[in-house]
Amino acid sequence: MELKDTIKLMNSQDYQDRYKGEYYQLKIRYEKLVAMLEKYKTGTLHFTPTCSYKLLFEQAIYMKRYLGVLEQRAKIENVDLT
């Protein structure tokens, strides 16, 4: 899934669809950031970030925690994230 694939979910009138869209968007962004951080660490990134590795890593930590909160809420609210 790509970000563009979440547009319909985000524009839905159904809150569960919007919830899924939020979750999928965050997951996609988190996974891309983690992949970027791996390349940053190994020196294979094709550009030089203006932010430090430390700051970007901290962002990834918060994103992962946010994903965890969304997953917990999904269980409570019976939202299927698969």
C-alpha cells in the first residue's frame, strides 16, 4: 500500500475507514523513515539530511508509539486493521 491508496479511506464518511487511513498512513511513513535511517546509518543514503540522525530516530520512536496506541484503540473499538 502507498499513501495514495489511503485517500479514499481518509475521505470516507465511516469513522472506521478514516481510522484505518490514519493508521496506514502513519505505518507507511514510519516504515519509510526506518528504511531511511538504516541507509543514513550505513552511509548509503542518496542525499544529506539537514536533521541529525538522533532527531530522526527520536521521530521514529514517537511514530512507533503512536502506531501502538492506534493498534490498542483498534482492538477496543473493533476496527480491523488487516
